[in-house]
Amino acid sequence: MATERISIVMPAKNEAKGLALILPEILRLHANAEVIVVNDASSDDTADVVRRFGCKLVSHPYSKGNGAAIKSGLREATGDIVVCMDADGQHRPQDIKLLLEHLDTDYDMVVGARDKKGQAGAHRSFANRFYNRFATWMVGHRVEDLTSGFRAVRKDKFLEFISLLPNKFSYPTTITMSFFRAGYSVAYVPIEVMKRVEGTQSHIRIWQDGVRFLLIIFKIGTLFSPLKLFAPISLMLFFSGLAYYLYTYIADGRFTNMALLLFTTSIVIFLMGLISEQITSLYYKDNKD
């Protein structure tokens, strides 16, 4: 780790107050790190604050989203390791060291896992628990905090999946599931999340982004483990057809078109899953090459 260069990437939209508090601490604790702030078309003094502290500034001409800001910062980063963190003061600069220490023990990505106190409200805490359990089933590994934006990642492996990252707030979901399904080593480190700096607000919309998070899970699950989605649906249709056939046979002594439709559909969906699994294998092979 001593010979590896660190790049710290922070997406920022109207985060002047938060940056004014955390940038001095980051520069004090990690004087040799490359600090990149991606200004996502802020309307406040975000850009001026970044320039004042001499950090690298990347500006978007219009707002593209949190994920797009991470991708812009990742392309500009020159470090071997990229640390992604929020600019609103919720992530403590001193916790960067915890992530880097674990990354130095043969991990490819280390994620700061929030406890219940770090969740913004009971509704979001419930949603995150659901996402974590669903993602755990999809990837076959325990996912402790699917949506945490505080993480340290080896840049070369991060870049493998940059084309998959969405432009909005689902990039942590995508990169986490991608790493697990690609067979890379992921660790979780408990962190304390601070209150958002007064005067700043979350840009996440609960319902819209919540649905988007769920769709991203399905998208990545389909990309890396399609049978986890296709097989249950196929089995459900098959047993529905079997139950309906038994019912009509006992009641009327006949085999109906509906039962045939359910059986046929279950077979088609299962075959689609097998084909998708083969396509996934080819994609993964090409991605590694």
C-alpha cells in the first residue's frame, strides 16, 4: 500500500458547506493523496471551495447524477486505488484509513457498512435491509450494505465495470454486485455515519430511486446470474400448470389448453435462462481478456 497512489473521488452537487469542513481534514490526513471533486453543475460555491483548497476539480456543464460524477472522477484518477466518499460530511475522513488497511489484506474492494443509526429514517433502513437480503441471494455472498457510497476500490478492477454503472444513485449497487459475481474479494468495515452538514440535503428521492435500485439489482442479477431469476419463474409456471392439469383431470378428465400454455411457457423461460447464462459466461470471458 505504501507504494500505491491513492485517489479520493467525491461527487458534489451544492456541497460547498460540507466540502469546506471535510477537505481540510482529508488533506491533513492524506497529504499525498490525489483529491478529486466532481462538481455536478452546482449552483452554490462548490467549485470555489475546491479551488481554494487546491484540489482537482472536474465540472459537469449540467447535472448528470451521482453515478456519472463517480465515472468522471474515475476517468480522471491517476491512483492505483480509488476511494469514493460523499461530500456532505456524513463520511468521516479518518475512516479512509480503515478502508485502506483492509484493502491491503488481499481485498479488491472494501465498503464502509453503516449500522442502523447511520440509516436516514426507518423507511430507508427497511428498504436497505430488503436490498441487502435480495442482493445476498442474487450473488450468493453476504451483502452487508448494498447502497453505501463510501468504499475503497482497486482502480483497474473498477474500470472493468465502468460501462455498467448507471448515471444516477445506483452506482454502489451495481459495482458491489458486479464485484461479487466476478469473483473479486469484497470486505465490509463498520463505520460511523455523521449527520449531514446543516444546510445540505439529500438528492435521493425515496420512491423513484428505490424502484430504480430494485431494477438495478434485477439488471445486474440478469447479467451475472440469470438462472437465479429465470429458474424460479419457470418452476412457478411449471407447478402452476401441473396443479391446473391435475385439477381439470380430476374434475373433467381432460387436459386443457391453459395447462399446455403454462407448461410450454415454463420450458421457454427456462431455456431463455440457459441461453442467458451462456451469454453471461461469454461476456465475463471477454471482460477478463
